[in-house]
Amino acid sequence: MHDDGSGVVTLRARLDADAVQAAEAGGAKLEDRVRLSDLTAAGWTVSPWQRTADGSATLVISKPFQRAEQVAGIIRELSGTDGPLRDVTATRDRGLFTTDYRVTGALDLPAVQTGIRDDQDLVGRLTAQSVDVAGLDQSLLAEVRQSLALRLAVTLPGGGHTVVTALPSKRVAVDESTSPLDLRRVALLLAALVLVTVAVLVLLGGRRRARRRS
């Protein structure tokens, strides 16, 4: 987040070599298997997949915000109702001499769900093919919870920076805040005080000269 409350939310997703191989099973390409067009349509900037020599691949997506209050909605676009990012909000409160910035929320890997049973169209197609939806959901969920690792980095004006790592067994709280001094406002106040002092001195000096003349 920047001083004026704007900023950017960036997600860096890394698939290890096994995940890339699984995605490309049958001869398909990772770029075709992972659908990203909906992100672009929603205003996200999507980088091409970057592959490394060890077979892993990394994707970076980002979305800017103009006000701190927009962060919560952007995070919901990433995590949805079944993801590990929970109740993440950002605030910016401007005071007389300081501005308070704060990001709160939680990383909750134990609460992660696959979302399969929330997609009625998908459930219908799987059921039509005699797929055990509940069994598939539990199998995928076990794999997700075993393989998913997550870190959240927060950078705020005034030097505030924290990195929170999710734990597989419990909910981890996120709470980072800063209250940097607004030097511009302090300077303006001091300038105003100097001007008022000068004006008072000039006024008093004028009165003294007037008394002497009288």
C-alpha cells in the first residue's frame, strides 16, 4: 500500500515439477490446462508461465487498487469462500499528524475446501458419468491440504512489512499496522505558527510605535 491508500495485490503461484507433469498429462500444455481468461476479464494483469530447469513453473498475477477498502474484494476474488485467505481487510485512517494503515485477516489452511460441491454444473456432469462426487471431493481435498503452502506478505507506508506463513494445522492471524508521521502537515503547521507569530510581533510593534508618537 502507498501513502495515498492505493497499491497493488500480487499473487505469485508456483507449481512444482510433479504438479506441472500432472497438469500436462496426455500431451496438453500447462497454458491450455489452467484457464486464466476470467482473470484478465476481471481486471487482473496475468504474466506468462515462467518455467525453470527443475521442471517447476511460476505464474504472477496482479491487480491494483485505488483505496484501501478495495483490498477485501480483491482478496475475495483470489480466495473465494473456500480458499485459505479469510476476512482480509485493509484500512487507511488519516489523522491530524499521522495516518494509520492496517491490514488484518487470517490464513486458514484447515478450512480450505475444493469447491467441487458448490459447482452444481460440475456436480451434474460428474454424476452423469457415474463419478462418486463425495469421494472425489475428499480425495482432492486431502491432496490440496497436503501439497498447498502459502505465505502472505504485507508492505505498508512507514516501513511496515511482515510475512505470515500458513500452518497446516491451525488458523494463523494477520495483523500489520503503521502510523507514520505526516511531515508535510507538520511543516505546514510550523509554517502557519511562524506566520502567526510574525503577524503578532508586527502588530505589537505597530502599537508600541503608535503609543510613542502619541
